[in-house]
Amino acid sequence: MTADRRNCTPGFATRAIHHGYDPMSAHGALTAPVYMTSTYAFESAEAGGAMFRGERAGYIYGRTRNPTQALLEDRLAVLEGGAAALALASGMGAISALLWALLEAGDEVVIDETLYGNTFALFTKGLTKFGVKVRLADFTDPAALAFGPNTRLVYFETPANPNLRVIDLAAVAAAARKVGATSVVDNTFASPALQRPIEHGIDVVVHSMTKFLGGHGDLLAGAIIGPKDIVEQVRGHGLRYLTGATIAPLTAFLVLRGLKTLELRMERHSASAMAIARFLEGHPRVRWVAYPWLDSFAGRAIARRQMSAGGGLVSFELDGGVAAGMRFMNALRLVTRAVSLGDAETLVQHPASMTHAQYTPEERADHGISDGLVRLSVGLETVADVLDDIEQALAATGSTN
Ligand code: PLP
């Protein structure tokens, strides 16, 4: 170790691989054990009672805690720079558990107008059923960030699904703080390897760990990272807010495995996505391309301020709109037609008929989700092979109308 490294905090990848686990605590096992148990033995009847009253630390029952889950939560907190984390059964499980814990009838929430379709539906159809007032705003417009005294929570994604619009984290955090509202951002598209919203003043980060954090398309999981009181409120201390969206121990282990290569994978996803975005931008059949690192991208300056690379998602529209997009997707041979993102495989989907079908056509038009938009999640294959496939599929889409 060089003298100037001696007092440094470990880097992102080092923490993603080592933080919170000492092999000597588990027979020298290099990989942390998976605790496949639903319940835990109490040393005595009195000890069990003391744990229930919160007077003694320890594990009680698998719905609230498990040691494999606890290690994952420790690692997530340190990677996002939060005080605490909670790992859950899916991204929607995390988002709904957070909102269930924080909101009451009569509260107002302000959401950005572009969100993942099910999140949008949870706010506009789900929460409104329980008397929560949901107001939509364009978070890229600074005037929309003038939240009111009744605003309890503000919620957005950056980059947003599916059009990748980028929102200024520090500006939203400051505007929310001014009125005492909790700021929440979905950091699924960037992952903490490329963007850490808490460092920009955001209160709470949520994730679909199904995507880049898991990284291999073989699990569903979600996470909440933020202040300890909020995280523990969601976990159900006092058993008031428990939704039961518990992560399985084996799933927690798979996410821990994914985290070990997160930084490496995000570098590759980003480099390949940039090459593909540039190729698409120069293609005569492509109307427009959205990718945070392109010089032509509207939110480029903000993206470069708060992200360290552009990430793995590219959105674009072909000349010929929806029909051309469908022909293009059907002509692909290597790229897989599937929703989700962040996997080793490159995936393509059509948000208007798939992940964002919960929006009405008018809402999509108002919210910048054009019907011809095609979303690519660039995987980890040899990028030349993906480019060849895209090129042949573009050639096969035929005429431009
Ligand atoms: N947030 C974003 C940005 C997403 O893209 C998704 C799913 O596609 C979710 C949340 C929901 O996550 P999950 O599918 O793990 O429930």
C-alpha cells in the first residue's frame, strides 16, 4: 500500500465486494452464508419477550429481518451513502412499502410526469383511493419545483423511464427541503455506481434491484435507502406499517453476488450504450436518440454534473413511428424482445404498448413518451455483435413510412 492510500476510505468496488463481512466470522467461508430460515430460536422465554419489546437486539422472524438480508442492507447503505437500507421483494414492493409508511389521507405528493408505468399507476390510481392528493409536475422546469406548504413528499426518477430525461437532484432536494417535504428518487437506471442522489441532498433512494443491482435477469428485488427512522418505520418496527414484501434469503444472496461486479458492469453497459447511441444518431432512418452522454441530449449538462457515465439505456424513434419500430423489433436476431433492463442480454421493448401502457395515450403525449419510442437496455455482449444486429434490423425495416 502506498503511503497516500493508507488513510483513504475504500473505493466503491472494494466496498461492494467486502463491506460488512469478515470470512473469519463464518468458518473462513469466502462467500457469506445464506441463512435459509423463516424463524429464530430464543435463548429463553424472557429473551424473546425482550426482543419483541426492542430492549434486546436479535432476530425474531423472517418477515422483518434475516442475516443475509442484513448484510445486503449494510452494503446498499454504504454504496448509496445512506444511513440505513431495507431490501424488499421487488421494486414495486419497495416503493409501495415506503409510500404506505410515509403518507396519510389528506397529504399531497408531487410527482414528476414521467415515471415507470406501474409507479405512475400506484400514485395516480392506488394512493388516490386512500385520500392522498397526487399532483403532477414537470421536474425539468424549475418553476414546477416551487412545492407548496401541503407537499409531504416529492417523487421522481433520473434518468427517467422510458425517455431518459434527466432531473437536477440538488435542485429538487433543495426545493423539497424548503417546504419540509421528503424527497424520494428512483435511482434504478443509474445505480449507485454512476449516481448517488443522497450526496446531492436527496432524502430517500429507491431501487428496483431486479435491474442493474441484481444484474443477471434472474431475480426480483427492491430497496429503500435513507435516514434510519424512515427505513425502520418501513421495516415495521412497532409492526405498524409492515406490508410483507420481504426479500427471500436466497434472493438477497444473489443481489450480493451481483453487487460485486456492479461497477465493472456499469462501465461496460455505459461504453456499449454510448457506441450504440452514436451509431443510431448517425443513421438516416432514426428520427431522434435520447442518451444522457450525447452532446445532442437536452439534459446533458445536468447528467454530467451528477452522473459519472451515461448508463445502459438508450431510447430512440425511427422514421415511420410505431409501425417502423415494430418492424425493427421483429427483425432483431440477437437483441431480445423483453421488458426489464440491466441484464447481461441486450433487451428491446416498446413502452407505449408495454411498460407504459398504464398511461392513457393523452398522458403519454403530454409527458414526452412518444408512441414510436423504442427502448434498448444495452447488455454486456461484444458490442460489435449488437451493432451488427441493430444495423441489419434497421436495413430490414424497409421503407421509411
Ligand atoms: N422503477 C423503475 C425505474 C423500473 O423500471 C421498474 C420496473 O421496470 C420498477 C421501479 C419496478 O421494479 P420491480 O419490477 O422490481 O417491481
